[in-house]
Amino acid sequence: IITLLCLFLPRRWAIFPALLLALVFTALNGWSPPVLRALLMILIFSIGKLLSRSVSSLQGLALSLWIVSLISPQEIFGLSLQLSYFSVLIISQGVPVIWVHPEDSWLKRFPRNLLRFVLTSVIASLGILPLTLYHFGMGSLNGILGNLLAIPLISLLLPLSFLLALLPAG
């Protein structure tokens, strides 16, 4: 969204309508813990950027969890909050960095980016396996294949759907 808004506004100002859209999206989703986590983390990182402060992913995650637990303490025991926060924690802290040389063409970077994508999916699926085993009594690694198919598809469809939503009908 911010990328689209940057076509019309300076980046510093494009954050505000993007945050407003994210707030509306969160309200439309009933303030569910995963969506609220995403909104709070976006808000924390945006404020950090506006104040020229560096915010680590762990700081953003911890602060958003603290805010959610202040707003609704009973959500800490909810599966959606646990899976959301644990997944982000695993992805942000558990996936090793695969260095990509910035001068390489996208064709040279593609195998390393694909490896990073697959590795992230495998580590996230293995990381949430204890939670799914505890709550459901079984675990599945189907998410690895599902992520490999769904994430590229969603990354193409989501910007298109936002663009279509902004255009007038007819």
C-alpha cells in the first residue's frame, strides 16, 4: 500500500493513509489478535521510522504483545494469538540470514531468495509444530507446500485487489 501511495505522496506522508487503511482493515476483522499484532507492529515500526529510531523485530513483537495483553489479557491463552506471535518470533529470530550480493542481477539472486523462502517456510512449520501438537493432538507439515504456493499467489493478488478497490466502479 505504501508503495502505491508513494506514487502520489512523499514516503514520509504516505505512512499516514496506509496506517489509516490498516486500522480500518483491523476493525473490519473484529480486532482479532493476529491482525491487531500486525497493525501494532506496523505502527511501532512506522513511529520508529518517523522518529529516526531503529526498532528491532523483537522489540516490536514484545511491545505489541504487551499492548494486546493490556487491552485484552484473556487473549494470551487464545490459540490465534499464540500461533501469530510464535510464528513471527520464529521467523524473525530463527531463520538464518542468507546473504545476497546487492549488485547481482535478479537471476543470480533468485536461487538464494528461493532457498530463503523455502527455509523460512520449513522453520516456521517446524517451530509451530509443538503448539499444534498441544492444541490439536496432531501436527502437519502441509503448511510448507501450502506456503510455497499461496504466498507468491497472494503477493500478486493483494496489490491488484487494493488497486481495484481504489478505482471507481464501471
